[in-house]
Amino acid sequence: MSRRFAGRTALITGAARGIGLAIAEELAAQGADVALHVRKATPEAALLAARVAACHDVRAAIVAGDLANPEQHEAIFSAFDRRFDRLDMLVNNAGYEGPAKLETMPLADWNGVIDVNLTAPFRVSQLAQPRMATSGGGVIVNISSIHEEVPRKGFAHYSVAKAGLRMLTRSCALEWAEFGIRAVTVSPGAIETDINRDVIEAIGRGTFDEWIPLGIGTTNDVAKLVAFICSDDARYMTGTEVYLDGGYMRNLVRYDGRPDR
């Protein structure tokens, strides 16, 4: 495999599992040193970083912090700076959702989802910007969702946060181009992860195959796309979003967020 990211460093939030871990693995496989953000530093997380480093012959380290707590954002970067001397790629992947009807949604639920899915990427990107500028530029990839475009019943806060994340991407692209920083949103559809697997099994894989022209996606599908966006092959791509959904969004109704059949 190409080592096109050799000499570059990536920070991936929410990298303990699922899409975030797949992205970290892919960037490392292509030569990048990687900082894997997790909520809490644990022996298991340390072993994960050691495995990534050993498998891909790169430097890998854990940086821990609760993204829902603004006071910990700078601590994440302090930990990063102790281990790495440059930042070239930031993937804002960490996310949180919890179902709640719009008419009865507690303010705490609203704030919790907005804090992790929108406020944290803003602040993390803000802290990353001077480090990227010092490194000669970089790439910010914000992992959103098709529900930034198509609402889903019971998840208004999530859709609003992801729609805001899309505009954050565009704003970063506009304001930080002068520093050599690009920004792109990746908006996945139905991706099989540990978190989503129970939902997929409950609804039925056959049903998803009927709903989605190309079926359920994999974390590797997302990781490959992110690696391309981070590469010099995508040097002219910024301020835009890429929907990675196997055609799912074209089969959703606007008012429900479920296929119209």
C-alpha cells in the first residue's frame, strides 16, 4: 500500500471503535502518524494505539478527553503536543445521539447532542488551526450524516447539529484557505458499526437491502473516502460535502427520515 501520508500526522476524534478507528487504521496504513482520541484513557485504549503503531509501522498515541466538556478541549491538544510536533489532518468523527420527541425534548438532551456534534468540532477545529498553519496547511474532515439534509423523527437535535456541522465545514474552508487548510464534510448513510448493528438486525438486513440501492455500507468505505480527501489527489476539494450512502438518501421521505415504501 502507498505510504503517501508518511511524515504527516492525523488526529481522529472518537477513534476507539467504529468509523473513527477505521479511519485511523486507514491513515496509518498509508503512513500517517495518528493520535486516537478517546473519551477516557484506559489500558485497553493504550493497547489499541500500540496495535495500530505495530501493525502499520507508525507512531500512534491516545489523547483522552470528554468532548462534551469544553474545559477538556485544550487538554486534548496538550496531550497531542506532548507526542507530536505537527498536525496535518483532523477528522472530527466523535458523535452522540439520543432519541427524543421534539415537543417534549428536555433542554439537557438538546444541549448534550449539540455540544458533542457541533460545539466540540468547532472548538477542536479552532485549536487545530494554528497547528495546521504552522505545519504548512492541512485538511479538516467533518463526519456528518445524511440526516443533515433529511430529518429523522425523534432526532431533531441530531439533524440540526449535523446541518450546523456542514456549515462549519464551509466556514472553515472559506476563512482558512489562506493558511493552506481545506475542509470537507463526509455524510454517511447506513454504515454497519457496533452501535448500528443492533438496529440493523432488529429491522432486518433484507429490509435495508430493499431500502438502499447499494445495501449497507462498511466503516472501510468511509475510511477510504476520508483518506482520499486528505490526500493531495483532492487538493482542489474544499468547502463541500460528500454523501456516502449507497443511494439511501434518494429513497427517504422528508418528513420521516425513512424510506417511502
